[in-house]
Amino acid sequence: MKSFGESGQVWDEATLDRYLTNPRAVVKGTRMAFPGLKDTADRDNVIAYLKSLPR
């Protein structure tokens, strides 16, 4: 995760959607056991929720 951020990657909606779909494909070397959210509506809901939080 650290090298992902250091490489200049930005957590925008598109990157977050790809990550929520398949974490290991987006962040190489992650050991996260989370397999991803395959349903587009589920990912959209997570992203909408995160956008609703104060920064």
C-alpha cells in the first residue's frame, strides 16, 4: 500500500472502483484477504458512502 501511494497513484473514483473489484490486481503485493465486490451497484454504494463523509 505504501509503495502504491509513493508511486503517485491517486485514490479517485475510478481507482477505488478497480480496487474494490480486485484489490490484489490494483495494489501489487497486498495481502488483503478481501476478494473484492463483484456487483457494480455494491461498489457504487461504497464509493457514494465514502464521498458523503466529511474530509
